[in-house]
Amino acid sequence: ASVEIGSLLAVFHALRAHQVHVFFRGRLSEPRYGVGPESLEVKLVDAHDIPWDDIAFASGVFALRHYLEDRAAGREDVHITDSDRFAR
């Protein structure tokens, strides 16, 4: 996918993995996207069809939930947490 990077959305400190995951808002630059070296299947879904139980990482759930809340409220906040404070 060709993506235009937007504002900072979330920072998630994955303590046990010794990683920091940083998420930005983005928009598709063009309506083309597809599988890559780390994906077998790719599709766009409406918010009410998100397969929450299939999302591999807690950081992705954290960022996506905050993105949807911010979008509904018409704001672009920055959200920060660590894995010990976030429950799926």
C-alpha cells in the first residue's frame, strides 16, 4: 500500500519484548494494496467488522481502539501506555 503518514496516534511499550511500538494515522494514497512478506491475506473492513480476536498484538488492539474513539469524537489525541497497564 502507498500511504500518506499523518499524526502520531499511539506509543506502546511492550515491556516483555523490550520493544516500543509507534503508530501513526495514515491514508491510502491510492486504492491499491495487497499481501507482502509478512501477510497471507489483506482486506479492508468496516469498523463494526474488525476481527478483534484475530489481531496478533495487544499494541495493535490498543492503537486501533484509540483511533476509532478519536475518529468518532473528531479529535487526534496521542495515547501512551505500556503492556502492563493495557488489558485486551
